[in-house]
Amino acid sequence: MLNSLKYTIKEAFTQLFRNGAMTVASVFSITAMLLILGIFFLITVNIGLAVENVKDDFDTVSVYLLDETSYETAQTMMLQLEGMPEVENVHYLDKDTALAQWTAEKFADNADMFEGLAKNPLPNSIEIKVKDLASAENVAKVAETFDGIQKVGYYKDVADKLLRISEGLRTGMMIIMAFLVVISVVVVSNTIKLTVFARRKEIEIMKYVGATNWFIRGPFLTEGIIIGIFSAILSSGMLVFIYSRVVKSFSLHITWFMDTGMVPVSFMTFNLIWIFLALGISIGACGSIVSMRRFLDT
Amino acid sequence: MIVFDNVTKNYNTNIGLDHVSVRIKKGDFVFLVGPSGAGKSTFVRLVLKEIEPDEGRIFVNGLEVNTLTNRLIPKLRRSTGIVFQDFRLLPNKTVFENVAFAMEITHQTARQIRRQVPQVLGLVGISIKADKYPNQLAGGEQQRVAIARALVNNPTVLIADEPTGNLDPDTSWEIMRLLEQINLRGTTILMVTHAKDIVDKMGKRVIAIEKGKIVRDEYGDYGYKEEEAHSHRGAYIGGGYNKHA
């Protein structure tokens, strides 16, 4: 067992060196595929993060109360709302605080504009923070059934749109990535098929001498895996380098206009390396198994 | 030991073998002769389980070939050394590696390989070329390597499919002397050939096949006249023995 394992690995490396050009071609084609995949992955993850951040700003439901509604009535409403599993937290916002916040936020430069106001036009409200933007609608519906409320407000349009965007983005990216994986398996199996085809005489001879199918397959499989590992290292290295450059030069600007950061390089490096290793190894292994099938069918 | 018991093999409408029964004992040296398309290759391919018989039973080294599962084919082929007209050496491997390969597939240790391979290379007289690649060798030398590869696992049967077909007469005789020497060590040899002069001079058992039937099985000579042998040469390459004869 150990002997054949040693043989398999030795044989794989020998063949990789003797078929140098083919090896380089295979490594390049897998690397190229992984790079494209990786770029898509980076874009998806970053857009996902941005969407999550934006979602955070819109996940509150405001219940505006009638002026007659007492604080005690509001308290019972709040207790009921807090009992809902979708709700993260609830707090009471009285009209004076609301006005102060509003003027400070929107009219910081000329807050004195509102000083002469005879009556505070804003209502008291209960601010509900939901755990998930998707459940905002449910919470709002429950709140609407309460007595003594003026209206329930939440960012319905924005919420719907954001949800649709992030959902669409996720499925779209999944489809594109799955497609790319299939393409890379095809490309790699074709590249390896060339090697196998160039060596089909050899395979035939091996069978005549009495080699089992797995004995013949072993070195080719190992070759595929080694090619996959090389490509994974090469492409993740390149991608991490590119990404760190991009983060360095763009993250400032992006923060400024989108209010979200980029996914940190260290986190990306770790994930990219293991994802690429897994992908590279399986692409290499699948490629060699697929391309050998035809030559080993007896 | 090879036993054919009433074996029939048809290719669509063409007859390959027609109710053939034959027994080749351990230690025999047998020539299989006959015109092209008579069924010689069918015979060899049946022994190696490359094809399945339509009828009858085949035994090789005590294994019943017909009922052998695909998983056991490698075992069968390891117990029968095979030598081809076109040598069939692995081009990317040196002489040493080509012979070592036959041992590697049987999971033998590096130490066994280092001991056994030089011994076999010595037996076939090719030791000094151990580090050369097949394309750096002459035809006769390549055939010696092929024989070494076939012998390295000590098979009980050595099948030689026109082993001298691509060689000049002098080299052919060297190979024949080598095969005879191997036979003396106890290995059964089944040799398919068209080389009349070789068969005549060796004086071994000759099985002649024609149109799928065994027409003659006796010790002695080739049995066909020179012209017949020529007319049936068909896909024969090289034809060295022809000029010689």
C-alpha cells in the first residue's frame, strides 16, 4: 500500500516535469478560471456587505401615537411588541426629543427657525428595531391593530427594493459562479485529456502488463490535484495582491460616498485560500477522472 | 498451462475460432502458425481475456478465464508475460524503469525492484543500456527489454506475438535463443509466428490454425510451402526472415 502510494506520487511528479509545457498550460488555464471566479466572489461579497450595511439603516418601524394616548398605553403596546420574536428592541420616543433630534439632524445650521413654534407638530412614537428587514412588514401589521395610534411608518419601498436587490444579487452570482465552475471543469478536463490522449498508448501497455485501473489512474489523478494546488496558490496570491491594492486606493472614497467599508483583506485572504484550494483540487481531480474514463472502460 | 475446451468465437459473420480444443502443458514451447486471419490473434486475445469466447471454456494457469471478473483481469495478465511484434515499451521511461514498472504494479518494494530488475536485464543481455530510453535502442535491443519486462514477475506462461516480425534475421535468431533459454528455465512459451525458417530449425511443437480450426498439431516444421507463407503475410512489417529464407 505504502509502496504504491510512493510510486503514485513519484510518478505524478516525474510526469509533471517530463510534460512541462502541458503542466504549465493546465496550471494557467485553472488559474485564469479561478481568477475570474475570485473576482466575482470579491465583488459579490463586497456588494453583499454594502447591502447589509444599508439594510441596517432601514430596519426600524415607527409607530406614531395619537396625542391622547397615554404613556401607560404606550407601555402595554411596547410590552406586546417586545414579545414578538422578530423584534430586536423597542424604545419610546417622546415628541420633544423627536423634534430636537430632527432639527439637529436636518437643520443644524438654522435650528432657531423652529424656536417660535407654538406647538410641537411631531407625535410621540414607539421606535421598533427589527432583527431582519424582511420581517418589518409583519411587525408593522401587528402595530397597526393597536388602538390609539396615528399611523405606522416604515421604509416599505426601500425595504422591498433592498431585499429584492440582495436576493437577486445572491442568486445571480450563484448562477454565474456555478457556470464558471462548470466551464473550468470542462477546460481542465480538455487540457488533461490532451495529456491522457498523448499517453493513451502508454495506458494500453500498462493494462497489458497487468496494471489495475486505479493503478493507472492514480498518478494522473495526483497530477490533476497537484496542478489544482499550484493554480490555487498562484491565483489566490494574485487576487489577494490585487485586492489589497484596490482596498488601499479605493476604500477611502467608497466610505465617503456609500457609508460602508470594504471586506478586510485579512479575512478575504484566509477565505480565498481555502476556497481556491478546495476548488482547484476538485477541478483538477474531476478533470483527470473525466478525461481518463474513456481510456479505462474495459 | 493453457487449456482450450471446445472454444468458439465469431466476429459477426466471420469465424474467429471454430470449436477449438487444445492443451499446452507447463514447460512446453509451442509455435502457433497459419495464414493471416486464420485465428491466431483470436487465440492470443482469448488467452489474455481481451475478448470473450462465444462457447467453450478456457483455462490459463488454473484460472478459468471466461468466468473471470474484470477486477481479476490484471491478475491474469500478470501471470502471463506478453511480448509484441512492436515491442510496446513505455517511451517516457528508461529501460530500467520499463522493467521496474511491471514490478511496481504488483506493489513490490523498491529493494526487491533494485535486486530483481538488474538480474533480468542481465539475463536478456541488456544491462549496459539500463539508463537509455527505448528510442535510443535498436529493434533487437528493444525486444530484449520487452522480454525482460515480461519475465520480471516470473510468469508461468510467456506469450510472444510475432516477436521477430520487426527484426532482421541475425537479431531474430538472438531473440529465439533467448526464448529457448527462458523455456529451459521452465517457462511455458506460446509464440505466434510467420517465420518458417525459425519454426523449421527449432523443431518444437507446431499448432497450425486455418479458418478457425486446428489443422495440425505435431512436433516438427512450419508445414507451409514458401509461397503460401508469402501469400499470407498480409500486414507483415519488415519481413526480415523473408530475405534470409
